[in-house]
Amino acid sequence: MVTDTPPANDTPATDTAVAEATAEAKSFLAKAQEAIEDAVETTVEAVKEHPIAAAGIAAGVAAAVGGAAYAASKLLGGSDEESEG
């Protein structure tokens, strides 16, 4: 039995749902972009007001990342002394 009904995904209701989802996604992205821009602006202002503190924080973060990378390399790679002996 052959019918002439269109596939379920081509219905006007599906088109409306897709349009609504697209609009919601664009709205969410616009809000996220605005929040990120505000955060960047606030950060730049704080760095300009407190440059020494900002430099200290940056140095601390760099030391933490370097320490974590060193520790990870030792844990994952083993020590060089063990392979030589």
C-alpha cells in the first residue's frame, strides 16, 4: 500500500521547532559573547589598576602549570634513573 503522505521530518511543525531552536541558540550565543566581553573588559581594568598583583598572579599560575606538567611527565613517563639501571 503506497500513500502520498510526506515524511514526518518535513512537516510545518518540525520546521517551526527547528526555527525556534535556531533562534534560541543564537540568543544563547549572543548572551555568552556579551558575558565574555564584559569579563575581558573587567579583567583589563583590574590589571591596569593593580599591575603588580596581576604580575604576581600570572607568575603563580605559570608556576602551577609548570609544576603540574612536570609532575604529569614523571607520573606518566616514569623516572629516567629507573631506565638507566
